[in-house]
Amino acid sequence: MFWNNVKNLLDISNLTQKELSALTDINLGTLKNQICRNVIPDAIEAVKIAKALNTTVEFLVTGTEENQAEKELTELKAKLADLIMFKK
């Protein structure tokens, strides 16, 4: 899943693996090898890749931007704000 998410973001960003390599300072051969073998990079490399693609490591690993609890909290805050505005 990690590399599929990276590939999708590369496509969306119109970036190549070579450009990602330059942005992250990860050797191109290493990057291509990890992609080909579907090996998840170490934490430091994963953070570099996420930053270069303007996303989070969590998204690259899971494919979701925020965890479910955060999503529910955001929805509850919006509903509460609506209720407060409705009563005024």
C-alpha cells in the first residue's frame, strides 16, 4: 500500500521517481529497489517522502489522511457549532 500511495501522489504531482529522489536525498537506486520489492522504507526516509509529497506518513502507510477518532471529533465540533448558532 505504501508504494501504491506514493505512486498515486507522484502522478497527481507530476513528479518522477528521479525528482522524488532529489527532493528527499534518497539514492535513486535505493528508491527504485524499495519500490520494486515493495519494501517500506525506514522511518526517516518515510518522513522525507511524506514531506516531499506534502502528505503524512500515516497516509502513505494506510491510505487515510486522519484517524477515525479525529474525523469523528471534527464532525462533532461542526455539529456543536451548528447547534450553538441555531439557538442564538
